[in-house]
Amino acid sequence: MPNRALVYVAAAALVLSAAEVASQTPLKTVAAEYRDQPRELRLDGTVEAVNRTTVSAQTKGQIVEVLFDVHDYVEKGAAIVRLRDTEQQADVSRAEAALKEARAQLQEARASQKRIKELAGRQLASKADLDKAVARLASAQARSDAAEAELAKAREQLEYTRVRAPYSGIVTERRAEVGESVQPGQPLMTGLSLDQLRVNVAVPQSSIQAVRASGKARVVLPSGTSVQAAKVTVFPYAEPGSNSFNVRLDLPPGTTGLLPGMLVKADFPIGSEKRLLVPAGAVVYRSEVTAVYLVRPNGSISFRHIRVGRQTPDGMIDVLSGLEPGERVALDPIAAGVELKRRPAPTSGD
């Protein structure tokens, strides 16, 4: 029994010894330092769809079927509304019959002109007869061409009875009902595409020259990440009343997480400035407290409250107050917190 107690004591001593060794392992730190960073103008922007269209009727008729409704997704080229096509089918049939007749007359005129040309070559027909045959052939050819054009027009009107989506997108408004008679130009359905989005931003007059000179912008997504605008378009006139200029930012294809109407932030680089930075991973957020673990040259640790600004794309964060250049912070806040509890920092005003 005493031997077992000795074993327990030895084991406990080994654990304590290991803990002491671990606690003596120096924390990895990094110094807060000033770096040149782009100076950015951050403004609110509104997301909108590049393709937003109201589809209208292009022929007259009665609606017999509405194939999609609000919030439905529609593929490009899919029929969204179908009109009664009885009249258009009849027009196509008449145009086809007229074309057959015109082609028959053309064939007859061509054969007649060929015969008269042969007779004229043997001096058996006059030049006047040949001229008449040539004119009849030209007239028959013109009637055939006109009949072909009428048939194409009739077929196009028939195709218009199937109203199709000009691009893939979502239906946002239904403006027609089954049984309703429509005329050319009457709105039927409104939709938008999510494949191509852009952001509209109102830039103050005082900043428009810098924005125009830069020609670049970043859009901050709801996830916190950002994407570079594929194209920046500055409108050449100010809006009456606000004296602000509209700037349109085209987003790159495949941008996700945005929907038309959403409010986002847009950053415009308008110069450069020195900013005090630390790694974003070194910052601790506890309720409404933002802090870092400050590590002094003598190894003591303290919990320092700071005020932060924006995070940079390379994972650093702007320290607005609470730190001085050269002060070192723990890269691993969890390990620093454990060490601080084990060995409280001396009272020094921090």
C-alpha cells in the first residue's frame, strides 16, 4: 500500500513537472507596426440585376396558358405564355398556298422565257416577244420572293404566340391572366437574371475625381469577403439635389451571396496611408470587448483593450487605439489566456 502511494506521488510530480515545462514555453508574438495601406473611401451601394426585362406580346391573341408564376426560375428560350394561334395558323396556311402558286407561275415563266429565247435564236420569234418573256419571268420572280417574305412573316407571327424567356432568370411580376385578350406591346411578365449583377453607388462630388482617377473598387460581400469590380463606370453628370455622381460597379461572373436590392459596402482606393496593424487572429472579441494579449519584454502578460478598424485582404486588422508601435501581442490568444490565469500580470495600469 505505501509503495502504491509512492507511485501516485511520483506520477503527480511528473505531471506538475510537465505542466511547468509547458508553461515555460515562450508565447509566439508579433509587434504592432505601421504599414503603407491603401486609403479607401467606403460607401453604401445597392445590388441590381444587369438583365431586368418586361416581356410584352408581339402579336394579338387570347391567352390560353401562363406557364410560370412569380418566384419561378425560367430557362432561356422556355415558353412562358401561350396565345391562341388559330388566326396565325390560318395565315401560315394562306401564305404557304400563295407561295406554291407563285412558284408555279415562276416555273412557267422560266420555261416560257427559255422557249422564246431558243426561237429568237433561230429567228422564229421577235425581239419584242423575248423582251416580254424576260419581263414576265422577272415579275414571276418578284411575286415568288414576296410570297416567301409573307410566309416568313406569317410563321414569325405564329412563333410570337409562344412568348419565350429572353434569358435564364426569376419571374418577379406576372401581368397577364388566362383568357385575357392581348395586343402587340402589352406587358405580360417581368423577370430578372441572377447571372450578371452590378452595384450602384452614389459618390459625393468631393471624392469623384479621386474615384475616377483610380478606376478601381472592391465590393464587400455579406460573408465579409470582398471581390474586385470587373468594371467601374462613372456617370458624367451629378444627380440634381444630391450633387452626387452615380458609379456603377460590374461584378465578375460567378459572384455568389448577393441578390438584387441588397445593400453592400463598396471600397474605392483614393490614395495610401500608414496604419498600425496586427494579425486579425490575435484579436479577441468578448461580448462588447475587443482586446489583445500584450506580452512585455520581461514575459509578463496583460489583457489590453483596443479599438479596431477594417480588416485588410491579407489577414491584418487596423488598430485605431490601445496599442503603440513596437508593442508585442500574442499570436495565440487561447494560450496567452491560459498563461495569464496561471500567472496573473502585475498591476501596472494596463
